[in-house]
Amino acid sequence: MYSVTSTDGRISVLLADDNAIVRAGVGALLALAGDVEVVATAEDYDGVVAQAVEHRPQVVVTDIRMPPRFADEGIEAAKEVRKRLPGTGVVVLSQYSDPEYAVALLAQGAAGYAYLLKERVADGDRLARAVREVAAGGSMLDPEIVSALVVPARGGAGLSDEEERLLGMVAEGRAVKAIAASLDTTPAAVDHAVEELFLHLARDASAGRSDALARLRKLHTAILDREEQGETLSRLLPSRLADKLRDDPAAIGRTDRLTVTVLMSDVRGYSGIAERTDPSVLARQLNMHRKAMNSAILMQEGTVMQYVGDAVMAVFGAPFPQADHAERALAAAIDMHRRQADVDLHWTTEGLEPFGMGIGLSTGEVAAALLGSDERLEYTLVGDTVNLAQRLQDLARPAGTTVASEATMALAPTWTFEQLDPVYVKGRDTPVSACRVVDSLESLEGSAP
């Protein structure tokens, strides 16, 4: 059973808050978006569940504390709705900036959930963007919560180097099994060490560190609960950027010049597919597509920059330099095509249309910056290399094709390419020389990092 959009194609929303004035205000904000429609309201736990079952909204926007207990009914109701209506997006609005509420919401996975603070929900189009994001299976977290989660309290407590390292891994959101592998020990030993670390902090922490200790305990509980799903809170930031922010807090706002390979992908004929497909089914397809693409990119240690509908942008060689960034990007592109082919094969059994892709790769210098805006932390790339990747993606036809720049080809001598005729592209006065990547097993094996 899946959620549905409203009759005119807008995203249908169930709005829940025990305060009528708040409901009216939030409803007015959503109405301004143009593509969102409030189809029902509720003011307590039972009302949220009942209205969701009756109206099957695509997204539930809810407060945390509602009758009857004024505790965490909003979060519990959201989880119940997700059990009854898989695929329903959830946006939680809260006046509480303590990360433990966000952790409680996300304990079973981040996909399809957003957590925003009420005090800044009217800033820009933040609320509408959160609704759109969760409707498509994505996630969004208020930047103040992100900061509290990825910048843990460290040092000053008399911790040993081993304890500092363990504290960093726990705060990062690593699963116990992953920590055990890194430390060459057993999960049971890691679990014991974490408990001992918490006891150490409890003994030595000053009043200013007591809140940090509570956060870390909550994070540890979430990690244990979600280990089987392989989920981590780092999904709320683009891959590897949590590492960048934690290791280099001064990186926010600073511009770095890096040589990278940018990857752009696009689903061919997506507009037609969207026109012919039920929106809730299409959202499910997009979620499966993104998961497959994300896996291929992360397998080559790339950084997923953003998803915009059916388009994917990733970079190799940033935020951390990689000498073989071009070959990693090529391997990821081939793997993306192959993974999507597997997904398409599965979809044929359900009568769903396939997502044939074109991918463009461009290598060159960019200006990279981790920017902290009011809305969220964003990693931004600026330069002609980014623009060229987009143009090359346009040339990647038919579906299943990858087109790379000459600079990318020059850094991948073991790969096989087919030179294309020079062509004029939008935004350039001179023709662009590019090449088609030959999808051969020899090339993929030769490029393995």
C-alpha cells in the first residue's frame, strides 16, 4: 500500500499539531509552495493514524509532542503511519534542538524522514523543500542538529589516544562491527570498550560536557538498533563530508582548489516516464534508482553531491584528493549502468518502465567549498569542469552510454575509448572534443583501484 498525491498532481500532506494556530500557520506556508496540498489535519496520536489511513497522504508533517501524554506522540505516530503506509514521507517540526529527538526519529533509517526546528521553519522555502525531499524518499535535517551530531565533544577529559579514537568513531556513527574491523578486535570487545568509555566520561565530565555524553549514549543506542540495516547518521550529509567537517571544522566557508573528475548522470526520457507513471510509484522507482547509483559511487569512494529528480552529480577527488580520481569515476560510471540494468530487469516483472541513463565525465580544476547556510550544509563545486560534465552527459546517447572529456581519457591509459567528432555545445564558442567509454570487462578490471 502506497501513499498518493492529490488529484491535481500536488504532493498531498497530512498536517498534525495540537495547536490550531500553528496548524494554520504551517498550512499557509505549505500553500505558498504551489505544489503541496494539505488534505487533512490532526491534533493527537489517534488522529494522525486515523487520518493517514483514510487519506493516504504522501507526506505527514507533525509536531513531536501531542495529546494524550505530550511526550513523543508525533514521532511514534509517524512510525506507525510508516508501518501501515510504507513509502509515506515524514517531516517532524520541533522546538527542541537536542539531537536525541532526531536520533529517536531516525533510529530505523533516515530515508523518507526530515527533522526541522519550528523557530526557523519559515526561513525561505525550507519546509516545502523538506516535503519534496521526503516525498521522493530522501532525508533532511536541520543544520543545528547536524552540527550537534557531527561535532562531538572531544578532549579535556583525560582520555587516552585509544579512547579518543573510539569516541570519534562512535560519534561518527560507525556500526560496532565496522569499529571492530578497524581496531582488529571483536564486536563484543568494542561494545565493552564503549561502555567503559562512557563510564570514564561520566566520572570526569564537567557540567559543560554532560549533554555531549547524553548525545553519545543516544547515538550508540541508535547504532546498535540499526546495525543490521547498515544505516548511519552520516547519510544525512553527502558521503565523506561528515569526515571533512569533523576533521577540519575550519573548512566551512573556505575555498579549496582541487583537480577532480565530475560525474553527471541523467535518465533518458524521464519526463515521459513521469507523465505515464503514478507519482507514488515513480517516487519508489526514484528511491531504488538512487540507492543503486549511490552504491556504485561509494564503491569507488566518490562523493555524492546531489540528486535533482532523476539526475545524479558526484565527484571523485574531493573533498579528499585521490590520485586515481579519473579511473575511479570511470569504474563508477560502468557500475552505475550495470546496477541500473539489474534494477530495470526487476522492474519489468512489475510492468514498470526502465531508467536508461546517459553519463558524462569531466576532469579538471574546480573551486570546492563546504558552505554552512541557514538551510543546510552544502558542498559546492564551481568551475568549467562541472559545466562540461553536464554538456557531455547530454551527448551520452543512446541510453547506457558514457561520454568522457579528453582530460579524463588522458588519465586512464588502461581504458578503451572511441573518439567522437568535435561538437558545439551550449555555452561554448569552440567545439568540444570528447570520447565514448567502451564498456569492456578488460577496461573495468584494468581500472580497479
